[in-house]
Amino acid sequence: MDLAEYRRAAREWLDANVAIEDPHEFMAKLYDAGYSGITWPAAWGGQGLTQAEEAAFAEVARDYTLPLQRFSIGLGMCGPTVVDRGDDEQRRRWIRPLLRGEEIWCQLFSEPGAGSDVASLQTRAVRDGEGWVVNGQKVWTTNAQYADWGLLLARTNVDAPKHKGLTMFAVNMRHPGVTVRPLRDMTGRAHFNEIFFDDVPIPDTDRIGAVDDGWSVAVTTLLHERLSISAGVGMGGSKGNPTTVEALRERLDTTDPYVRDRLVELHLRTQALHLFNQRLAQETKAGIFPGARGSAAKLLLAELTMFQADLATSLVGPEAALGDTPLAFTFSWAPAMALGGGTNEIMRGIVGDRVLGLPPEPRVDKTVPFKELKVGTQT
Amino acid sequence: MDLAEYRRAAREWLDANVAIEDPHEFMAKLYDAGYSGITWPAAWGGQGLTQAEEAAFAEVARDYTLPLQRFSIGLGMCGPTVVDRGDDEQRRRWIRPLLRGEEIWCQLFSEPGAGSDVASLQTRAVRDGEGWVVNGQKVWTTNAQYADWGLLLARTNVDAPKHKGLTMFAVNMRHPGVTVRPLRDMTGRAHFNEIFFDDVPIPDTDRIGAVDDGWSVAVTTLLHERLSISAGVGMGGSKGNPTTVEALRERLDTTDPYVRDRLVELHLRTQALHLFNQRLAQETKAGIFPGARGSAAKLLLAELTMFQADLATSLVGPEAALGDTPLAFTFSWAPAMALGGGTNEIMRGIVGDRVLGLPPEPRVDKTVPFKELKVGTQT
Amino acid sequence: MNLLLNEEQQQLRAAVRGFLAAHSRPREGYSPEVYARLNGELGLSGLIVPEEYGGAGAGYAELAVVMEETGAALLPGPFLATVFATVALTRIGDKELLTRLAEGRVVTVAEGELSGDGASVSGELAQVLGGMEAETIVVRAGAAMYAVELTGPGVSRSPLETLDLTRGQARIVLDAAPARELGPARAALGIGDRLAVVLAAEQLGVMRAALDAIVAYAKIRAAFGRLVGSFQAVKHKLAEMHCKVEQAESIVRYAAWAADEAPGELPMAAALAQAYVGRACYEVAADHLLLHGGIGFTWEHDAHLYVKRAKADEVLLGPPREHRARIAELLEL
Amino acid sequence: MNLLLNEEQQQLRAAVRGFLAAHSRPREGYSPEVYARLNGELGLSGLIVPEEYGGAGAGYAELAVVMEETGAALLPGPFLATVFATVALTRIGDKELLTRLAEGRVVTVAEGELSGDGASVSGELAQVLGGMEAETIVVRAGAAMYAVELTGPGVSRSPLETLDLTRGQARIVLDAAPARELGPARAALGIGDRLAVVLAAEQLGVMRAALDAIVAYAKIRAAFGRLVGSFQAVKHKLAEMHCKVEQAESIVRYAAWAADEAPGELPMAAALAQAYVGRACYEVAADHLLLHGGIGFTWEHDAHLYVKRAKADEVLLGPPREHRARIAELLEL
């Protein structure tokens, strides 16, 4: 089937099914139609097609609003991690239900004391007979309220240096020892959750990768996270955003030369990033892997988001001080992009280290046993 | 004598003597009139008065253009260092001739391989009988072409950590082993010099402070340097500067709203820094020592200087591409403030460490013997 | 020009700071009890009210000291609104209302398209600071200033949701509401300039508190085995924020001095204060939130309260570009 | 839209880069010998000249690749001037001059208040790029385009001191200088937009080379016992500079593509290219100089050559605000 035909068929299918409101029903049909896990191995329930088909479907799908949000972490991060690093039995058990929307996944890495420095996390998994028992707290977890499974990074060895004492697990989120609490953010709403583990058991067959080798598994997951962000998943798009040039020109007096020039500045920055993203996408299509350069795009998006929220409120003036408006929400949500998926400082470090090949900072945390390390907030 | 009377007398004297063109003649008269070394101890040739008189004279002197440039390093840095850290014999020998302009001083700290990190300098002073012999190279030396004496920081011990193997000397700049070569900078002119030392002898009586304790003496000198910068010495003022609001409003079409707003931005930044400097000056007068907060003012001045050079050339347009104009000179000179007397990065570090009391960076250079340290450019 | 605080002003600062540290609860909203003590024990309500009307007759230098502290503490409620009204009324010189203000009553002031007939005022005020808490409002209608009792007839008011959770606004509709004429509305009163100075002082407090908070956190939070304040990128950003605070303080002191001592310099000083300090306050607050990392984005952490106050303050007296335009005008560019 | 280089374009880049690395001597000024080889061995002079006039008939995508390299190498002399003239003449379509250009002659183009009578041109050109080296100049006088031989009668030219030491300008006075009319001057020719694209490509090269230079230095220069590139403040600044280069490259590729394939998008793409890339180029060049520390401020170091080229390029087509104003116009704001 050539790509034009593939695209045409995808559009036809989407036209026919976009009206389905129930996420699970939609996801099941999407899978049955062959549009979920397009590049994933056929052996485990994927379609076994190429990046070309995936990109073609994504392009077509951009014109539709689909109820996929609650599956996004599983599809973008957890599933690919299981495909890459799980064993065959795990792939058999987890991939098809994930792709069909029968089981929802969330990702459990960040902790209150371990944000930018995820590897310093303190949640413990301790050997208990054949399996493990988990205690601790995770935070900033998207979709945990829906989740059946959590991809959990936990500390299994405090005598080893911090990167060498972590192990990756899949944890049953329905276990009574798991408490999911909504976490209100600056917008006043709860887009994320806090998770508490109180003696939650995990069978050893749900361990992903070797004991104490969880960091290398997590690196795989984070790589997929960055790819899915730079591919535009979760970017939300600009539709309905009250801080774009398009929205602001309707609201402001554009005969004011100052307003005009500020909108030109916003247009400049928006276009510069848009074209950079386009170029990265064209490179990816051409088989050039963007690697850490995607972190530059993520950094620029975070900066642009803060810039435009600030600019829009300044231009709008006193009305911007009202709450409960789309502008107030966008303003309050703006820091999310700069804080989630690696802060701006972390991104600049990645670009400096991996794109420009600059020498590393001297590290004080790579060789010390974890139990002797300065971690979290010192009181 | 009350301050008003002091000011009046100073003005009268300046009116009568400002026409003297020969720097040495002017300086001698200034000293004989009691206006050189106003706060310096009377025992060594100063006037023994207070900050109040010094500030009063400086305020009055601001209205005159005086031929003091070639004495500035001696008066601002070297002299105060001798007063603070020299022995009585040295004070007796050097202070009066310095204050009277009979001997000119320069400062010899920076080297091609040791800029921001002055303490990693490589110029060696080696014991030779009763005295020392110096070999090495210094750079960015102001007034070296006029100088009789140089305040020289040299390495006397390569087995000690870098801060602990330095010694301070006064070196005779007229010795044939000293070569002074003008150093052309970005403006195409030579505002500074490079100095080469080829087996230059120094008697031990010209050592200032203890052997291997030169760093603590240098800290005194650098403190005086920062004070003299933040006091406005060497700031050049805005007269004749083609990048100020005053100059640009004459040259540009200020009916253009964009031009107007850019000049407003320049006015904002200029006033903000001006008022900060005023406040620091008022504090100093009131006996509150600004300390490291002066580094914030120096940083802001460096940033403003770059900002206004860039802004002015952008606003002026194609004509700014011409050379040999006051604007081209100001543009090319602009980086000097950001590079001399500590780069912007060094200033931010000082503000962070000493004003905000932030924890220090882990250091790799404080305990290693100098000879094992990574220094300068690695080839 | 005087840019330093004298000893009395420093004592005033210490007293207000101490009181607010113990009693300001930004999340709990307006507390009449706290305000009563602020006014009673510290005498803040009458600070700039002339002595003849029961006030302390202090100047803008003192008022700026107080505003900096109420800003730093994110004091909730109609404090700024009442100060704004006090500023307006000292310029107009109304004995009755000044006396009530000195007693601690809540009054506000607002701009809108109103019509007045000497005894009543009609029209709509879209966003009135402290509009729900105030008992009286000072407005301009036509060529005159009026006072309207907000608990009286012809007044309907409804609370508005605000970005800044610590400070309410209301929409007020006046329908032939009985009003007392206070005198002619003259630009020469220079009310707007003085509001700009007062607000800038609050903004200085907000940004200083934000910087202090993140500096303190950078000294106790570790990442990668080090305190985050030891990372150069964090340290240098904090140093730049400090530079903004230093400059903002210098401008606020200057503007307050101009309001007290040099009315000729006041218009430019006031525009400068809003254009520079308003912007710097938001920038520092926003950076302080981001430097906290995830914790700063949570509802429970106070970082967002500072960011929202900073933004609400920045747009309070109109879009910031108006202050810039005013500077261009005063420079006769 | 195509934002990537194809294989041929990559080969072109490698060939030009290799040649310039060996032969571009920014401090030595215009070298006719080097230009002769650039044109002969690499065929640059005829790159976008149509094949019928002896050129290679390539597009702006290819020309942009070349400009990026000549920019990166700070190629001295009238290269940009000649490319500008080639752009103008391909739009006008003049066989004679295009043929001469393809042969490697130096031609320039300039704007000024000139009058023409069909056979001669008079007036003053204040700043002509490559004005001393060019043998011919293309100008607009009244409603027509003309070519004037600069070695002929009625022409006086004097060299100007320039900020950018690698590229000369001249003041040219035409006093009834014999001129050949090339055709009507029409805005629809879109010459200005194409010059903007070509210049942006050069600017991309300048900023990329500046970034490369300081990145390389940060890997070998030590301070405080560490390589300076390991300091977070330096590393993060370099990362931000990289972000600007990435975005600038994306815009240049887009604008070159628009010049070749999407004339409808060209005006906006061209204005975007100058407004974004011109600014970013200067910012990166200035930061690259500062990050070098003192050595970057010396005359002997090349850092200042990049900064001066970046600034001269930024103002070459008029004050940068004009590109911004053009964007506002095209957005119909």
C-alpha cells in the first residue's frame, strides 16, 4: 500500500470514528483498525510497519481531536520501554492490552526529593522472599488516577552509588497499598498526582531489566519521553491558546505601534521554533536521529511558553488580573513546560554536553554510596 | 574647616590650575596644595583627612577635566596596597613620590594564561642570593609605558597550591630586562601593554608582604580596584558618548515609535543603574561599606555598555557600518568593561557568593600543587 | 536626593515586618482583626494623613517602607486599595474621609466612565480593587471628584475572580447613587503619579521576598549531591535577580523622595518606577518560581502567589506600555 | 517545504568549505587570485546565472549553502556585493552583465537618490558595498534600472573607513556618468527580498563559525583548574547560542526554499530571515567574543572580526526595525 493510499484510508477511518467519545471504546477500535502501535513489533501485538506509516498517520490525525490523553504515557514511554527492555513474557502480557487501551500505564520516577536529579530517588524496594515490597512516595504522575500499571523506578541498594542501586518494576496500581492523591498545581486544578506506596508487593516477574540496573532502563524511558515531546505529542497545539499572535490580534489595538512590534517579536520567536521543529521532523523522516538536539527544541518551547504568557498578560493590561479566564489559566499553566520533562537548566546542560561536546562538570555524586549522599531538602 | 569652605577652596584652586597641561607639573601642584592623598596617612605624605573631604573634592573635581589618567593605577591600587601592606621603609620610599606624580606605577597581575583566574599565573620569581630574579609575561597593563614601578605578583613556589605560592613585589620598570610592548585591542588602538620580563632582578627589600603570601596582598589590591571602579574612577562618564539617550535623540528620528520606545528602554536602564550608583555612594558617605555589592554595579555597567553600543548601532543603521567614527570607536571599546576588572561571570559569582551567601562551587584547584594544575590553554 | 532610610524609617520597617511575619496569612484572605491591629498598634491607616485629621502626617518615604513590607508579606485584603484612597484624599484634602481613613475604615478609589450631577453618580466600574470590602469609593465623574457610600442605595457590586488570590476586585454599577462632591478633578493633583510610587514600593517588597525565598531554598535543597545554590547557572541567575532588586530599591527610594521633596521630578520618577520596578518584579517572581523546580508549581507552595501578585500589580495601573509612553513624553522625545 | 540539504548541496558545501579553509585570509583583504579560483574551480560566480548566459542555473538553496561558507570564513572583498548584483541582474534579466558576472567580473548594486536620462545617471551614493573593487554598478534612477561602468567618465569614488575590516565600501558620485538602461524598476522584481535571504545565509555562516570557535576554545582553555567549557555558566550560554543557530538555520533554509519554490511566501520569509537571523548573528558573535575573555578583545584575535561583520551585516539593508515593520505589514496587523 503506498503512503497516499495509507493516508487516505486513515482519514476515512478517522472520519468514521472520531465521534466515539468513550476513550476505551475508541482505543479498542483504533487498535483493531491497525492504527495503534504502528511501528511496534507484530510479534507482541504491534503492526510492524515503518516510521513512514507512523508519520503519515500522525500527520492525518493532527486534524482530529482524539480521546487518547489517558493512554499517552503508556504509548509514549512505558510501552516502548517494555518492548526495548522487558522479557518476552512481559511483552506478551502487557503490550497488546496497552495498545488496545485495556490497560492504562503511568510512569513513577519523580519524587519530592528527586526532580531534576531523578537518580537520587528514595523510594525503596526491598527483597521479600521471591518478590519485593515497595515503600515511598512519587509525584508529578500523569494519568495515575486511571492507571492499572505503573512503571516504577525504586532504590534496591543504598550501599551502591546512586545510579547503581536502582531497579525498574511494573507495579499494580490497583493494590490497596497504593494511594493516588490528586496534586493541585498553580492553576488551581489537579493535572498530576502524588502516589504513596505502603508495603506494596511486586512479584519478581514484574521486574524489568536486571536488579540494580534500573537506571539504564530509565534512560530508555526518558529517551522515549523526549522523543514523544519533540514529536509534538502533548504539546497541545495552539488552538484556543489566548497568547498566540492570532488570538492577541483579535483582542488588542493593533494600530498601537508598540503592540504591533511586540506581536512581531512573538511571531518571530514562534516561527523560528516552528521551523526548527519542522526541520527536526524532516530530518527524522529522512532517517537522521535528532538525539539531544531535541532538548534544544524542548528548551525553546519552554522559554517561548513563558514569554508569550507574560507578553499576552502585559499587553492585555488590567483585564489580565481577572481569574477564571482562558488567559489566567494559560498564564498559570505556563511554567509546566519549563518544569516537566527536565528543567531549562537540565536541557541546557544536555545541549552543552551532548550536542556541543563540552567537558563535563566535576561530579561529587557519581561514586559515593547513596546512603552518604546529600539528597533532597536539607533540614 | 567646614566642608562647604573646603569645597569652595577646592573649586578656587581647580579654577586656577586646570589649565596646566603637563601631567607631572599638575600633579606636583595638586600635591603641594593638599589634594593628592587626601585620606592617606600624614606620616607617609598623605593629608590624613577623612572620606568626607575626599568625597567633597571628588564631587567638585567632576566638573573639570584633569590630566590624572597616568597616575590613576598608582593612586587607586598600588599606593593603597603599599599603605596597607608595605613596611614603613617602603611607605617612606614610595608614597610621597607617588602622590606627587614623581613616580608612576602600574599593576602587573594578569597574564595570557591567567585572566579571570589570576591566581594561576605563571611568571616566576626565583631566589638569587639576597634577592630575586623574574621571568615571564604580563598583559592588559594600563600605563606601563609611563611607569617607574610595577606592582608585580609572581610565583615563588610551584609545589604549593596555586594561592599559596605567590609573592608580591615592586619591580623597577626601567630595568633593561623589562620590555613594554603596546597591545592593540579591538578598537585598533593600544590602550594597554604587554610586559616581558627577562632575568629582571628585584632586591628583597622590594618584596611587599611575606614570601608566598602574595595572594592576600593581591586581594587588598583588587579590593581597592573595585572600590575605585565603583567610585566612578575611570568610568569615563557619558560626555561625548554617542550611545546615550542624549546623543541618540539628536541623531535619530524620534517621531518613529519604535525608536522612541528603544530610547525609553535605554533611559530606564541608565537611570536604574545611575540611581543604584547614587545609593551606593550615599551609603559609603554614611559609613556603610558596599563591599561585594559594588560588583553588582560593575556588572550592570558592563551589561549596559554592551547594550547601548548594540542599540545605538542598530538604531543608526547603515551609517553604523562606517569605521573611524565616534560610534565605531564606542562600539569597539564596549567589551572592555565586561572583560577588565573581572568578567561578568566572575562578578555574578562574587554577588552570589558574597552578597547572597550561596554555597561555593566544588573546587578542583585549591589544594593541588600548582605544578600539577591545569593552567591556561591546553594544547 | 536621599536614597537611604533614616533610623526612624528603619524602626518602622522592623515593626511592620515583625507584625506581618506573625500575622499576615496570604491564603486566608482579608482579616478585619489583623487590619485593626495594623492600624491600631502600628498606626498604618493614618500614616500619611495630616496630623490635623488624626493622622501621623508622614511622607511617601515612610509609606514606601510600609508598602515594601506589606508587599513582601503578601498581606491579603484591601490594604493597597485603602492606601490608594488615602493618597487621593490627601491630594484632594477631604477632612471627613481622611478622618475616617485615619480611624481605619476601608475606602477605595477607581477609574471609569461615570456621570455625576453634584449629588449622585451613575455608571459602571469594571474592576475595583477592594471593591467588596470598601465602605466608600472615591471616583471621578465629569469634572469633579465624588465620594460614594457603597453600602447605600443605587449601588450594586459583585465580586470578581482574580488571578491574585490574595486581593479581591469587584464590578460596581452605580445607578444614581447618592454622592458627595469632593472638589474639582484636576490633573495637577498628581494622584496617578503617587499611586505609581506606592505600587512600586509594594512591588519592591514582592520581588525582594521572592528573591529571599529562593535564595534560602537554594541553600538547603540538594541535587546531584550538591546544594543547588552552588550550581553556577543557579547562582548567576540569582545574582542577576539581586541586581534587579538593588536597582528597583534605588528607584523606589528616589521616587518616594521626589513625592516628598521634589514634585518637579515626580512625574518622571513615578513613570520610571512603574516601568522599571513593575517589570523587574514580575521577572524576579517568575524566575523565583522556576528555580524552585516542581515544588514551586504546586498550589500548596507560596511561589505562585508571588508570581500572580507580581503580574496583577504590573497591569494594575494600565498596560505597562502606558508608563513607557509617558516616559517618552516626559523626555520630550 | 524542504529544510534539508540534498547530497549535491552537501558536496557543494564541502568543496567551498575546503577551498576557503585553505585560501580565505580575512585580514589580507580582497585577493583577485582567490576570487579567480573561487569562480574558476568552484564556479561560484555563475552559480545562479541561468545556463543560457554561461552560468550553472542553480537556485537560492545552493546559493545559501555557498553564502554560509563565505560568511563562516569571513571571505574578504566584494563577494557579497557581486552576489547582490547577480541577484538583481537575474531578476532584471540582463544578458550582457550576467554573462560578464558568470565570467567572474566584480559588479555591485546600490540605492540612492539618482536621476537618469536614459543614457546617463547623476547623483550620490553614500555607501556602496565593494564600490572600490567593482567595475560596474547597477542602480535605480527614476523609474529605470541602469548599469554604470565605474572606470568610465563622470564617476568619482572614494574609499570609506569601515567597521568591518574585511569588506570595503566607497562613496560614489556620478556626474552625468554614461549609463546603459537595463529596463523598468519594478517592485515586483522582488530584488530586496532575495538580497535579504542571501544576506541571512551569510549571517548564518558567521554565527555558526563564531559558535564553533568559542566551543573549541572552551574545550582547551582552563581556569580554576578546569576547562572553561565545564563551567555551567559558560556551558549554558553556549547551549543558548546553539539554539539560536539551529533556529537561524531553519529560517535560512525556509527562506531559500521560498525564493526557489514559493514566491508567495518569500516576502514574509525574507523579512523573518533578516529580523531573526540578523539579530541572532550579532548576539552570538558578541557573546562569543566575551566568552573568550581578554584574548578575544585583542586585535590579533579574530573574534572582533566576527563581531564587526555581524554588526555591519545587521545594518546593511537598513536599520533592523525596518524588517520588523515589514513583518507587521505582511501580517496585516
